[in-house]
Amino acid sequence: MAFSKIELQNFRCFDFLSIDLSSKSTLFYGKNGSGKTSILESIYIASSGRSFRTSNLESLIKKGHRAFAIKAYDDSSGSILEVKKSTTKPINIKINNSKVTISELVRAFPSFSIDSRTFFYNDNAPEYRRKQLDRGLFIASPDYAKDWFGYFRSLKQRNSALKIGDMAQAKAYDPHLVDCGERVNRLRENLIIEVKKIYDGLVNNLALENKRADIFSDLEISLKSGFNNNLGLMESLIHTNNVDLRRKTTTAGPHKADVIFESKGSLIKDIFSRGEQKLLSILWSLSQNIYLGRSFNLSPILLLDDLSSELDREMLESFLPTLKYIENRFVFSNIVDLFDSKINDKKQSFKKFHVEQLK
């Protein structure tokens, strides 16, 4: 399911706002502080129960009020979503008047946010790339969530045994840890392989329209599993037992995995400009979004805040044709309307809103 309309009440700077989200692509533009990011944030909260800007949801209530409310509609299914947060109560989420958990919410209305951290995906720590990888799999596959939690539960128990120097007890957790861990690794590997295929096709199409996009071709994108693939996870654990005992923690396994982006043997973060890194991150996120939609019958919304920051005019021009290949909802913001003459194709479902005129 995907939102076709969203209504905000007492949220951030808005008293009330109703927005049509039925188009394939939607742009919100206006000066800094006008509320562009707040609109994207409200969509993310409505689909995840969380903000990509703050952990304090109470701070999102408009000054002078005691609660905010977000109401979203899916015309295709007839579903109505309601999210409420007051100063005195935890967040309350209902779909068609029935209370739902956050896990149920993210599977019903999946969304992904490309924010300031995602822009420089390759500059972040491996933990961040793992989280981005896992979020998509959590939404798409309940079995993945079961294996992920099973792996990390066994890992916590194994590490507790290592901290007291009890290797025999640590080894007792290995069978379950390996069983869950190898399934987690296989699903991660498959996602990388399949998303890479979509990414390659997307970049090839862009390069036909703008040669600047050639820089994103022929990249090597792979999963570093966190253990020796030739040995397998069980043998890798055996090989690192002495190191683990000395360090009092498990040093091999999917919890050490990373997604590696390279070009001709060099890490992307070492050779790409900030603008090139940002556009690469956007293209990779779009590809993952398309894959999840195709493979798991989902309609994930992709949110992109502040498109043009860090992008020079030529790099921005190489991005514009991407809109033709988007298969799910894409909502993004920018300071100015850069698309007045660029998006005039009737085949493209596109809407834009000047945020200052919405108030």
C-alpha cells in the first residue's frame, strides 16, 4: 500500500495541511525553514512510527498544542491510517480504526528515507550500511527478521560467555548462531546481487541521456560477509576462538558485514567527489526501492530531502532522467523549483508544491 493523500494537524510549523501524494513523483520546494523537510518527515512517521530527524516525537507537536495527528489515505485499498502523539501518551497508530504495532505499520506502508547520512553512504561506518541493508529485508521478509533476531540473541549469549572466559559455554551457542547467521548472509548476498542488476540497468539508461552518468557504470558492489566465505561461518568461528577469548567478543560473523563500493580497485569514498557520492547513494537507494517493489509486491515510498545540495548543475542534469524510471512513489524536496522546464512529459506522473503557498 502507498499513501495517496496525507493530512497533518498541529505538526511542526503546520496548523493543518492536506497534501495529494497520488503522483508517481512529488516535489516540495521553498526556502529553508518553510516546512519542506517537515512534510517528508510526517510521511516517514506515518509509515514507520519514527522520525529521521529526532528521537523525541513530542518535540514535533506545534508550540501551544498538546498533540499532533497525521492521517493518511490509500485510495487503492481504501485504507485509512491515523497516527497520534500527545505530550502525555506514547504514539498511537491505527489502520482502519484497529491499533497496529510498528512492525505491522512498516510492512503495510513501507518507506525509505534518503537524508544527510544516506547522501554519503560510503563515508559512514559499516554499521550504518548494514542497517540500511537490513531495513529493506526486515520489511520485505518476516523470515529474515526471525533469523536476524535469532542470530543476535545467540551472539549476545556467546559474547557474555566470552566475557567470563568460558569458551565451552560460548561454543554451545555456535550451532544456532551459525544456522541463523548463514541464512541472514544468504539473503543479504541475494539482495545485493539483485539490486546491482537493477542499478546497472538504471545507470545504463541514464548514461544514454547524459554522458556524465558514465562515472557510475562498471562499479564493483559486493557484500563483505564478516567471515571467511571459503571456510563458512562455523569454521570461521573455530579459527577465531583464541582471538575471541582474548578480546572477550565474537570477531567473525554477519554482525561484522559491510557493503563495499569500488571502482577499478579503489574505494568510492576515496575517489568520488561529495556530489558524485550523493548521486551514487540516491541511485543505489532507488534501485533497492525498485527491487523491493518488484520482488515482494510492495509499494515503498522513497523520500529524498534537499536534492540539489552538494550537486553541481551538470550532476543534477544527469539525475533528472531518473524520474522516468521510478516504479514506486518518490517524494523529494529542494530549495527552488529546478524542474519548471525539465519535467513536462505527460507520461511522467509528477506534481510539485510551493510549500510557502500551502500554509
